[in-house]
Amino acid sequence: DGDGKADQAVYRDGTWYQNRSVGGFNVAFFGLPGDKPVPAGYIP
């Protein structure tokens, strides 16, 4: 969300659940059941 703060996220079966510091709770469908997320600091 671009505010410089870390946000909480959980991935379950192709769905991301995000608790963002700005804008509240968000659900995003991305990926497929069985996909494995790779944690890292993805900052452009």
C-alpha cells in the first residue's frame, strides 16, 4: 500500500488474506491450490 510499513498476509489455497496498515482487510485470489509462496522482501 506504499506507506513504508509491513503488512500481515496469509496464503491459503490460492487466496491471499491481507491485513493492511492502510485500507484495512483485503482478499486477493492469486495462484492455485498447492502453490507454495516464497517469502522475501519484494520491494522494487
